[in-house]
Amino acid sequence: MADKIHLTVVSPVNTVIDTMVSYLRIPTDFGSVGILSGHAPMVCSMDAGVVRVKYGDEQTASIRVSKGIANISDNEATLLVSEAEVL
């Protein structure tokens, strides 16, 4: 699973998603950021918007999120948000 990222989206109420993805794009305060396996460690504030994820060659999903914090490190992406909903 060297090409995968463990994505966890957490709200105060529950864990909205906890899965392995090959790519994700998050809305940040300074624009949209794409994350692939091996991405440099990063902590940033997230803007409200839609997180796009790719599971494989064709399978994708979208998650609507509120403002929050993203922590990217060692092929782990944790998004801490007030609200989130899988579309």
C-alpha cells in the first residue's frame, strides 16, 4: 500500500470517513491542495468546501466539509472539521 494515504475525516460528533485513498484534494485558506502518497508533512487551516478523493483508477468521492484543520504526515491525512457529509 505504498501508493495509498490513510484518510480520516473527524467531526465532534463522529468519524465521517476512515479509509485508504490514492489521492485527495482539500480546500485550504490559500487555495486547493492536492495530496499524493509521500507528500511533505503539512499542517494547515482548511476552508469550507468539498474534499475530493480518489480510491483507484475510476472510483471517486466527494465530502463536503466546514472550516477546520488538516494534518498531513507519513501518508496519513487527518482532517478535523466542525461538520462533514459524504456526498
